[in-house]
Amino acid sequence: MEGSAKRSAAQALSGGPEAAGGGGNASASDNDGEGDSKRACTDLRSRVANTRSEPGNIKKIDQAWKEVFGHLKLEDVSLVSEIGKTRPRNHVNPLASQFLSPVEPPKWAEIFEDTSKPLFIDVGCAQGRFGLLMATNEKWKDWNHLGIEIRAPHVTRANAWAERKGLKNVHYVSCSANSSLGPIISSYPGTVEWVAVQFPDPHFKRKHHKRRVVQPAFLEDLARHSQKGCKLFMQSDIEEVVAQMRDRTDGCSFFDRVGTYTPRDEALDPEICRNGADDSLWTKSGQRAEGKAIDFGDWLEGPNPVGVPTEREVQNQALDLPVYRCLFERNDRDVPPPSLNTTVSGPKPHPEA
Ligand SMILES: C[S@@+](CC[C@H](N)C(=O)[O-])C[C@H]1O[C@@H](n2cnc3c(N)ncnc32)[C@H](O)[C@@H]1O
């Protein structure tokens, strides 16, 4: 495919090259120097933040939020006297020592009415509205839904919301998915059939890329504990972030692609994405760097296969911003046992138990 055709395929998918928060106009450096890398991160991060905080955009987001989540009537569920105000920190470091040990898996029979139902796990579920929508959605209401979120105050409130709404098929756990996903999956009495990583924290700075949730060890752990056919769905508005998740998953051999994808630029070496290349692909003027890929391509075509938007996705839809997606399925390749140096210490009591 010619360059211009590739470009237009990417633009059609992304909502246009000027859309902030995606890949098209991110301003970044064309070398890996620490100073340029920092500047590139700041540029991209503030572009994403500024787009959302423009007055007209706040209004649009507000409106969309009401349209999608309004019917849940969460503002009628007053929890402040019970659980206090929910003011979690903006960011939590998943590599902090308290998150490195797995939490005790939930007592499934106490949280779900029917533990034989297939389980959908949403990794990094934030405030949990997505889970509430899923639990009541026509297509997904006969599944169980588990949100995993590292920021405990969100989990406390989301569980209280679910309880007040009388929902017996949705629950939230406070932990790092990196240490706890495996034990959670293997302890579930039914089958875990979907795992979603949606709009994960981008950790823009190169030195913080190791905090990103989809690491090779995360994929191996997921593959080790999940059954053949389990779907792995990933999406983000930050193209570089989801390109890294996609190419790492392609590279780990335990998952196969599902669906139809836009063409990928042959010049884009998978190693570039796998290593996290949010600055090296860009020039300071926001163009793709000389000799680098014209576009990443290789994105799942069509609408979101889940059909239910997350909190972040609603904001994106309201502003007509791009979203990049990929879908995988666990194949039957065996996963080697974990190496000794990736072993984490034994479970500690679950904070929500
Ligand atoms: C940008 S938010 C996206 C939330 C939601 N998925 C959405 O699409 O609206 C990413 C969330 O992942 C959580 N998170 C980050 N690292 C995590 C980890 N290792 N385990 C569990 N949650 C994590 C963050 O606290 C944050 O709430």
C-alpha cells in the first residue's frame, strides 16, 4: 500500500491527524536524549490533558457522561457518611513494595450469586462505572464482572455502589494486576473468558515505562493462568502505549490475533514498539521522524467489540478523539513455569475482604 493510502487508513480510523491524544500530532523529539525525551513526554501529556480541560470540551464530556452513566443514578446513592469522600491520589506507583505481593483472591461464593458464570476481568477499572454498565448490559448481564484497581478508595466506593444497586454479578478488588491477576484467575471457580486492559496509565516518561501494566511478565502470567480461548482486549487513545501492548502480545506467542486489522507500515520494526518508542518516532515539529514508519497501522477495524464504553472512552467519544484497539485470544501453547526470580511472596489478606 502506498504511503498516502496508509495515512488515510490511519486517519479514517483515528478521527484525523489533528486529533490530540492519539498519535497523529503528538509533538516529540527525534532522538533519545534524556532532555528531549522529557520534553516529548511533557508535550504529549499536556496536549492530552489540555484537550480535555478546554471549557467547550468539559461541557461536551459532561453531557456525554450524563447520557451514558446518568441512568445508573449514582448521585442518588449517598455514601459520604458511610465511606467518606473518595479522593484517591492521581497516580500510584505499581512498583511500590506494598503492591508487589499478590492479594488473597476474593471469596467468590460470597461476592457472586452464581460462580459458574463466565468472568470478565477489567484491569485498571478506575471508578468502576464500566463494570456497573456491563453487569446490567443486555449482552453481558449473564456474566460475572470483576474490576481490578490499584487505587483502593475507588474500589471501596464501586463495591458500595454495586451493593446498593443490588447487583450480584459485579465486584471490585484493590490490588496491582501485575502481582495479583494470576492468583485471581486461577482461583475463579468458573472460566475467565475476557480480560480487558482499557486506557491504561501511559507513564509517558521512558524511565517510568516499567510501571506500565502490560509487561512481558504480565502477559506470561495471564497466559499461564487463563484457558484456551480467553480473549485479551486492549485499547487506548495513546497510540504508542497500545502499540507497545499489541507488539508485546504478538511477541509472546501465547495469544493469537482476532479480527481484521488496518495495514501496518513495513518500516515499523516491532522492537520499536515493544521497547516503548513514544519519542523516537517523532520529530520536534510533530512529524514522524525521517526513516521511521509513516503510521503504526495494524489496529482492529470496526467498533469496539465489547460494545460498552469505559469512563475514559466516553470522554474520547465526546471529543471525537481516536481510539486504537486490538483483540487477542489465548492459544494452546504451553507456558513454562515461572522463573525463581519472578516469584513474589505469598498472599496477604485482601483489603476488601
Ligand atoms: C487511565 S485509567 C483508565 C480507567 C478505565 N480503564 C477507563 O478506561 O476509563 C487507568 C487506571 O488503571 C489503574 N492502574 C494502574 N496500574 C495498575 C495496576 N498495576 N493494577 C491495577 N490497576 C492499575 C489506575 O489507578 C487507573 O485508575
